[in-house]
Amino acid sequence: MHTQNKRVAYLAPELPSLSATFVTNEIWALEAMGVEIHPYSIHPPQHKAHGQEAADLAARTPVVYEQSLKRNLLDLGWAMIHHKRSMAKTVIQLIGDIFKTGIIRLDSFKLFYQFIHSAWLSRDLRRKNIEHLHIHFAHVPTQIGMYAAALAGIPFSFMAHANDIFERPLLIKEKIKRSHRTISISSFNIDIMARYGGDVQNIEIVRCGVDSAGEMEPTKIKSEPQPFIIGTLGRLVEKKGIDTLIQAAQILQEQKFNFEIQIAGDGPLLDQLTKQVEAAELTDQINFLGSMPHTDALAWMKTLDVFVLAGKKDSNGDMDGIPVVLMEAMNFGIPVISTRLSGIPELVIHQETGLLCDPEHPDQLADALVELSKSDILKQSLSAAAKQHIVNEFDQKINAKRLLTIINKPA
């Protein structure tokens, strides 16, 4: 029996953002299935996604924090007059949240500020007859979104990713309880939320997927004199473990292994990492490519012999969830090496869909690179299994259908 799709609003920290293409891809996948989507962004994106489709999405995406205080206060007044029950319910939630958080804590003041900013959003949701609010990231967007949904009298769902629950699990138990459904990208994240008292019966897994259509790149068979091309891509921050990759490169250099490392991306650690490369006398083997548009990054990825993401937990406790960039490499048939961290082993299954090392173990990473370079059979078997894993579990359309089924469930 055909189910009528709900009219859905999407709320994300920055939309459309270069660092969160999985959100825009999910929106487009749902729209291709006939779902009416109304996007909202908390902040204007610092690094906008490229392309005309992204520009069109930006043009129809209001920014919550760009609405004036006067506008929000007027909309709160409107809710008090026209929707007394919703207003009372939301204020009771807010007061309870402030007491649970601690009245004099900064987080409580932020909750009150976020409640104020939910007013305009809630009224706009009513204007557009939105039937469901879906939120990406469990921290600030969900704090604003859950109050807006309560004021608007509609159900909401939210998706937990990584640092939004690793570093900032504020009120996670209450958010899960109030949500129509909580979405997790991994079983690992469900375990994290359970530690904070979250009801796991109200959590379902939906992956941030990629478009699995298209053929794999043929496995690269290289003659010995050619360097083994190792690539990594990501923001140059501590949790990406690029310093570990450079340390592994020192070991490879000592072993007289013929290699080249290409690092795509930009970020605050560029100078520090450059100095590390210079101190290790690896400037001939390691190149920093800078940031690049997503389409260019995908084309570059196809030139690699192996893609490495040496992720680790940073000094603040932040770490990656299941990086989409790993899915993209696996989808192309590029062998991947990563770390036993967070939900990554749910994607990169050791010796089956890729190779795994312990975080911050450059010796293990160096060994894995050498092992992979010496076996064309291993490359081929990993690539084939990885592609099938993407098709079965991490395909964008499959996961969009999973999400839509959850959204369309009666509240």
C-alpha cells in the first residue's frame, strides 16, 4: 500500500556545507523519491558546498541565527496567544532542562537562548504546514529543533554522528525520549547513548551513505620502480591522525620503501604538519595538496593505490564517526587502511573490506602499507568485498528509504 510522504523540514548546523555533504546528499536522495523538503541552517556555512545544485539549495535555506531577537520575541508572543498548550508544554520542558543542567551553568543560559531562537523556526514550520522535523547532529541543532517542534506541535527525529555525543552529550537521554525516533550512524554510537541513559529501543541505525552506482576502478598493478601512491583527505586537525601517517612514513623511509604520500585538505595544523615533514626530511615524499572541491577530490582519489585515514581520539575526546570519505574510496575500489576507532570497524572490516590498525601506532600502519603493496590478490579481494559492503549497507538510496520509513511512521 502506498504511504503518503510527510512534508519534512531539515535542520543542520551549516547547510549546504563542504564538510557535511552527506546531509545535502540525503536531502537530494529524499527529494528524488518525491519527498517535499524544507531546509534550515543554524549558521551560514563557512565553507559552502560547490556546484549549482548546492547554490540552489543555499538560496532556499533560511538561517535560524540570522533571525532578529525582536522577530523571535514577537513569534514567542504569537505562540503564547494562539498555541497556549504547545507553549506551556515547551516552557515546562525548558525549565526541567535548565534544572537538570544546572541553573547557574553556561549551558543553561545557552538552552534559554536556543529556546528563544526556536520561536521563529516553530512559526515558520507552522506556516509551511510541516509535518515532521528531521535534525542532523545531537547538540545545538537538536536543542533548538526539539523546542521548535514542541512549539509547532509536530514530531521530530535527530541523527547522532560523532562529537555531538562524544564531547557534547547534553540532555541526550531527554532528547531520545522526546524524539519520534533517534537515528544513529553506528552501533558504536548507540552504545555511547545508552551510557547516558538513552532508551535504545527508540534508536535505529541509518548510515550516512554514498551513491554506490558506477563501476570500480581496476586494481592498480605496479612495477617495482614506481612509487606506491598513498592518499589521505580531511581537515588538518588532530583527530585525523595525519601526524601518525607522517611517522609511519619515517618508518617506510628507513625500510627504503618506494612511496609517495598526498595529503588533501586544509586546516589549523598545516604549519605544524609541514614542520614535522621537514624535520623528518620527507619533503620529497609527502605533498600537501590543499583543499579541493568535492568533484575534484573524487577524481584525485581514483589515482591512488591506497587511501589511509589514520584517525584517533583528540585531546578533547573528539573522534570521527564513520567518515564518508572512506566510503567514497571503497566505492571506487580503492583499498583502504584505517583505525579501530568509533564506528569505523562497522565499515572497514579487518582483512575483509580493508585493513585496520590501532590508533597512534605508526608501526602497525607502516606494516599494513607494506603488506598491501606486496599483494595484488589482497588488493583485489579487499576492493571487491568493500564495494559489495557499500552496495549492501552504505548505499545512499537504501539508507534514504530507511530514513523515510522512520519519518513516515505515525507519531
